[in-house]
Amino acid sequence: MTKEQFKELRKELLYSQQALADEWSMGVHGGRSIRRWEAGERPLNPIAAYCLHLMHSQYNKVMPTTREQLKIALGEACKAWED
């Protein structure tokens, strides 16, 4: 998995870097670690990449319709906020 793919999956799951670090109990500097992986400053942790892949595959099995509805709702909310 590339750093770009990692970031894309994280965003599709609607996690911020810090929220994902908190979910994984990575400690105080977990968000910084994820930022560094995504920026290419540190090699992507293969265990983290695998875990994110599993989370994403399970999410797609359980909530494909809801996920699309959520994306639509978020897009509409953002447009309303801009108006």
C-alpha cells in the first residue's frame, strides 16, 4: 500500500489522523506518526496498512449504501455552509 492509498482509505472511513491514532491506541504522538507516514517522512507501518485495509474491507461489506448516503449528506452540508 502506498502512502496515498493509506490516506485515501483513512479519509473514506472518515477518520482524521488523530482519530485513527486514538482508535488504535497509538498514544499521545500517534497522530504525528500517521502524518509522517502519509507525508513520506517515515516508512508506512505494514501492520497499520494491513489493519486499515481490513477496516476498509469490512466497512464496505457492511455499509455500502450508508457510506454513499453519508458522502452525499456531507457534500450537501458543506455546500449549505458555504452559502
